[in-house]
Amino acid sequence: MKKSRFTEEQMVAILREADKVPVPEVARKHKVSEQTIYTCRRRFGELQPADVKRLRQLEAENAKLKKIVAERDLEIETMKEINRRKW
């Protein structure tokens, strides 16, 4: 998705507005294309603006944990290799 002038939270708020008002009307009001609203709806589904922030936090935490696990696996493999060479 290309860079938007709206934050993810703002876009979700626009989507929630589009749940109540016809999409063409919301698109005109916020000066975005109808397609942008439909594309964002596919991406964010039924999320609320506060949910987007929490989702971003969880994604960042998940990335950190994946990095830690990868580093730990590398350390274990290195120790195994060192241990093999000692014998």
C-alpha cells in the first residue's frame, strides 16, 4: 500500500464512518478514492482505531522476539560447532 496522508488510525476511523454512510460520500468528504476505502477495508477489516496501535505494538514485539530466537539459535549452533572441534 502506498504512503497515505492519513495515519492508520485515521484511515480506520474513516472506514468506520463508511460503515454508516455510503462509501462515495465518505470518499468525497475525505478526498480519497472509493477504491482506497475498499482497499483499506480489506487490510483493516473490523478493527477500531485503538486496535491498530495495539496491532502495531504486537507486530514490533513479535519481530523483536523472532530476532532473539534467531540469535539464540545461532549461539547454540556456534557452541555445538566449538564442542565438536574440542573432541
